[in-house]
Amino acid sequence: MSNFFLKYTNLTWMLVLLLFNQCSNDKNYTINGQVLEAYLGDNIANVDLSVYFSELNGGVYSTGYTLVAEATTNSEGKFELKFDEVSAVDFLLRVEKKGYFTREFIFQRNDWQVNEKNTELLRIYETAQLNVKIVGTTSQWKYLFKLADHSEECETCCEVSSYVVERGIQDDKVCDVFANQTINYEYTNLLLGEGSKKTGSIFIKPGLNLVEINVN
């Protein structure tokens, strides 16, 4: 009876050790972090995050990305992403929420370490639109109008290049911008030259911003 109990005990310990070794050999990524509004620094809840990887298979690089993990931020804007180790060239982390510009972050495979806690602080921008109306009362003016640098890395946002506004009617421009920032602008009367330059600024609120500039 005692021999049977001893054999049973030894078998139990062997199974425990086997399971322990299997668990210790598991390799996975853990990414903890927080999502903030880029300008104000406020926590953002209910943000969806998705991790994709570009596969490295036998020295061949994949041209696409495969989804490996998803998460949603809590009331403090915090999240945790966990997934098994993969043979990756790099990772793409997509961050999105209605009312915000979707952002995609690229991480190289060595940026995140296996079986360690990796931390990321992510910033996203609230959406807004800018409607600039440049108004003049006569037909004898021509102005050079320019917005200063703003909404960095936004491919769909208002251009910062100068453009000419002429005729005695309003020039109506509507385009995307990041909310919660201040955008400077300047305009110059081309008939009067550099000495006629005037400047101003616009604080951008979420949603549609209607701005009328009278150049007379």
C-alpha cells in the first residue's frame, strides 16, 4: 500500500513539474498603457486598440498585417494587450474612437520584449473642422492668406501653404484640423506689400469652427 502511495506521489510530482515546465516555456507579449488626448492630456475611455503583425516566415517578409490582439481602454484610459510570441518583422498598433482621428503606430520587433511588461503612452487627436470665410467689401483687393503650421502628420487637414484671395466676395474654406489647438494665420494685401501684413489666431474647438476674417 505504501509503495503504491509512493509511486502515486512521484507520478503526481512529475505531472506538476511537466506542467510547470510547459508554462515556463510559454512566451507572450504584454503591453500595458494609457491613451490621452494629445493637446489637453485628458484620459480617454472606450478607445479601441488593435495589434497587427507583419510576418517573417523563412526569411520572407509578409506584405500584409495579421490581427493578434484587441483591447478597449477603461475609464482611466488604460489598457492591456496580451498575445503569444509571433515571428514578426514589425507590429502595427491601431488606436481609434468615434470623434477622434484614427492613429497607427509602428513598432519594430525589438521594441517589445517577450515575457516582460511593455509600457506605451499613446496620444490621439479629437476631430474638428475649420471653416474660414475671408470677407471684403470692394472688388479692388487681392490678399495672400496663410495658416501657420498645425495638425502635424495629418494628411487630410487644412493646407499651410499660402493662397491668393481676390474679388470683393468671401472665400469659403472648409477642412479638417485637430481640435484643442491654437492655429495662427496671416494675410497680406498684395497691392500694398509686406507692410500691410496682419496676423491673428484661432482656438479650435471640437466640431465645426466658423471663422470670418474681414480683410478691409
